[in-house]
Amino acid sequence: MYYLNVSLKFKYSIDKFYSKNIKLSEPINSYEEIYKNAFILLNKIFNYQKSFRLLGVGAGDLIKIETFCQQLTIFSQPIKIVKKIIQSKILSIKLIVNLKNDLSWNKTN
């Protein structure tokens, strides 16, 4: 499952609960990404001068990755993969040209 929302909830020692969430543009499914986004939220609203009693991190808006589609371009692929694709196409063209030359040479002989 992938998540489109990361939330942060905390309580200072004597205050009420505070919460904040962030809606993500692309789904995530790793705890590192959840942690990174929660830390961004924490830095926006947390007062480091006060002591706190509770700190909670959550992820929500679950989706299956099949429901999230994104159009890929050749520029979104790593350069090595693009180079391999181009090299294989060039090799295919060379083989076709060589085959045509061989066939035409055989016809003349």
C-alpha cells in the first residue's frame, strides 16, 4: 500500500493536542519518506523551547499503486538505460543495413 498523506500529532506537557498534516503529490511507501515529511511538519510548528508529552506520526489516504498512474518519458529513465536502448536500436539498424548489403552482394555474384 502507498500513502498520500502524512500527519503529525503532539501535545505539550500542559496544553491541548496539536496536529498538522501534509498532502503529498506522489504516493510513498517507505518509512524514510514518511519520517522525512513528518520532520518537515515538525520543524514548521513545533516549539523546541517547551517540553512535550506526546508525539505521533501517521500516514493515511491509502491507495494501491495500480490506481496511481504516471506518464513516463525517456527523460525519467536513468541515463544508462536510455543509452542501452539507443545502442540496441543502432545495432539493429546496422544489422539490417549489413543484411541488405549482403543480400544485394549475393544477387550480383
